[in-house]
Amino acid sequence: MQIHTNPQNLKYYKVYLKVEEGVHSFLKKNGYLKIDVPVLSPALIPESYLEVFKTEYRFFNRKEPLYLTPSPELFLKRILSKGVGNCYSLVKAFRNHEPPSSLHSFEFTMLEIYKLNSNYLDLAEDLLALLRHLCNQIFQKDHLVFKGVIVDFRKWEKITVSEAFRKFASVNERELFDRESFLRRAKKKGYVVDGYSYEDLFSQIYVQEIEPNLGKNGFPTLIYDYPRQFAALAKLNKDKKTAQRFEFYIAGVELGDCYSELTDWKEQEARFVEEEKKRLRTGKIMHPVDKDFLEALQYGLENCAGIAIGFERLAMIFAGAASIQELKLITITDNL
Amino acid sequence: MRTNAGNLKKGEFIFYQGEVWQIQKADFYSPGKGSALMKTRVKNVKSAKNVDITYKSNESVETVDVESVEMQYLYKDTENIYFMDSRNYNQYSLPLNIVGTVADYLKEGQRYFVYLHDEQPISMRPPMSVRLKVISTEEAVKGDTVSGAKKPAQVETGVTVMVPLFVKAGEIITINPETGQYGERVKE
């Protein structure tokens, strides 16, 4: 690993600062309370697919493990359950096993926003207004051009995951929601399926065939209702096949992930146990599970929707940069 | 040879649909669920066509055995770039669309590495940096040096690069031939 200083990135960094200002001013004006959260925590929410950074607190003979938080979610949901109302954090997040690249970094900035008495599609409207606000602040108009693609923030292009699979990957709804048929279809397409799960192939086809088409029709794209296997901490829809979750894209770049938050603590606990088992099975760092988080859910989390946005990616779009690394005056690179 | 897609690195060669491709970009990517992925952009060594392939990071990929041979760069024309293997005086050519803009920074008579597969040239290894003499550039004007102000300079291979204001005609500079970025001033 190496430290680099990049004075040539100053012009992009200045846009990054403008986006930051715009986020704070918009959210403040719209009644969201800014919450400062810790980045070190003694317990985390178990998530099977991401690796964490572990460190240690020491005081004479006392030693206690601490973990760098992969998102501010555990703190924000606790404080939400205590009645602070709509809120957000713009904070550093840490994910191990993520080499720095044009869209990734093991240390990045996350914008996480929660809105009470709302579902995922309600929050989408505030998000669109935020994007329009940023665009107006920076370009004095409702649209921008990124990598030759015009993106107009006056409306969403909305598409369900099921429609997207039909349109871009020729996978019909019956195949998408049936494990066996889906794997058969994937194999026919030439993907390696032996030894892999539905989730593996779904992700692979999604990234290979769907993602490159999103956010390229003149508007930002909101792709929603993921198969229940991808529910994570989201509520299920009435059909029980899909989860109330969306992701949004600009010019093929994924920027954020939104859920109608699961408030059923029993369901949440079951998912925690499952995720923890998977962590153990895949040799991930085992950390204490945040049990009080479950209690917070049990006693007070109202219906709400939450979204997590990769802040550098968002700023990259407004800066017209080719990589999130170009926004930084100081970068750490992995030379491997 | 086979390897896990997660190990793929820029510059390596793989077989895909029976043809040889060179990795231009390989990004590890961990989506919300399911296997981690390796997003690659590969270039066909014959047609120079670029294709994006997403692999599961532990998916087995067939890599291509290549030999890297140091050769002398002879010249280029509008379509090809020519090298000579000084061990046996064999001449080889590579299409310019395979070599890309790196060719703009190569100096005739210098030695570079060419990749052979089944004794056929398929690509070249761009040097980390090339040393080239500045032929012409304007005298420095005062500028905002904090933001890294730059000016254009023509170097001996004919191409123009952006250099810091203090660089003068006649000086030797290093350039990354893959990005065209200025590195530093060096002594002859």
C-alpha cells in the first residue's frame, strides 16, 4: 500500500465539497436531522457478504475488540427507535476485502438517510428532489451530462427487476423466480452454474447484462422489487416473492440502495442468525452481534425507509470524474 | 493453465470463446448478495474489440501461456508497428489498433517487450515509463502552481503531452506511455 498526494484532483475535490454542502443544506431544509455517529463499534450487524476491519482497544491489562463500521445503520436505527425523527449521517464506512478501483474503496463515505412513516418509493421522491437540488446548485439547471449521457433529474425512469431481466437479459418472470429454471436459463446463456447458487448467478447476470443499461435513457433509473433472496433488511411485498428494495443508477453506475426497513424483530433475528452462520462458514471475521439493535427494533422502530448512498460515486457524477479516486487529494493505493 | 477469476490482473491473457483476449481492467466487486464478482474489460488480440465480462471471483478461467521477448523497435507505418528479435533477426509486426496510443511514445531503436503466443506476436508490454526529449514548449508564464498548472510540450516522437510550467525545450522528461502523463525531469 502507498500514500499518494494528488494536487491535480483539486478541481474535482472542489465539486465534491459543493455536493457535500448541497446534501447538508437540502436535508436540513427538509427536516432531516444530521446525526454524528462513531466509526468504531464493539458489535455489528452480521452481514454475510462483507468483510470487516477489526482492531483492539487497550487499557493496561484490559483488551477489547472494536470494529470499524461498514455502515452507520446500527447507530441510526437505534437512535430512530428513540424518537429523533427523520435523520441522516454522512460518515466514513469501512469494508475490508475491497481493493481500490474506479468505483470501490475499502474506506469510503456513506450518506445514509432515514424517513419515518414512509416506504421505499416515498423516499425515492425525496431522493430525486435531492439530486435535482444538487444539479441546480452546481449547474444551475435540472440536468447534467456524464460520460456523454444526459441525465435529467425531473423524473425517475422506473423499472422492476423482473421487467429489467425480461428486457435486457431475456429472462422471463417465471424463470426469474424459480431457482431451477433460472439456473437452467443461465447455463443456456453460457454461464458456469455448477457449484453455484441462485444468488451467485443472479448477481453475475445482473452485473453483466442489466447494470450497463441502467440510467442511460435520459433520466436516473430506479430499479425496484428484488427477489426475496435479496431482501437483506427490507420488508417483503405482499406477493412474498419480492422485497421492497430499490437501487438507483446514473449512466450505468450504481449509486445507492434503499429499503422499506424491516421492523419485524423476529424476522430480523432469524435473518441475523442466518447471516452469522454464513460468516462462520465462509471464514469471515466473527464479531459480536449487536443484540441491542434487535431490542431497539422490538420496542420502537416505526415504519420507515432508509437509503445508503455511495457519496464519492455521487460526487463523481457531478464532478464528471472518471473514477472516485479522482475526487481525492490523498489516496491510498494497493500496488498489487 | 487455469486460475480463479479473482486473481486476474490487467495485462494478462485469457481464452474466451476460443479466442485470446488481454485484460484491460479487472475490478473486484462484492454485490449485496451472492458470490463476489470480477468485472473485467478484455480486448481481443486480433480484432482489438473490447468486451466486458463479469466472472464470479472463484470461477475458473483459462489463461494463455505467453512468452515475453525483448525486441528492438524498428518503425511504424499507418497500420502496423514493427519489431526485430535480435537473437535471430526475425521481424514481427503488431497492428497499431492492438498497441494503442502507447505507440506514440515509442522511440525507434529502443528495446521493448513483445508478447508471443504460439510464436505469433499478440501484444506488447508497455514500459512503465519512457524518456523523451522535449522538442518545443512555450516559455513558462506565471500560474497557479498549487493546482498543478500545465502547458503543452511536443516531444521527440512528435506527440504532445502536458507538462509542468518549469519544463523547458531540450530537457528530457519521463512519461507513462499508457496514460500520456508526465512523470519527472531527468538528466541525460
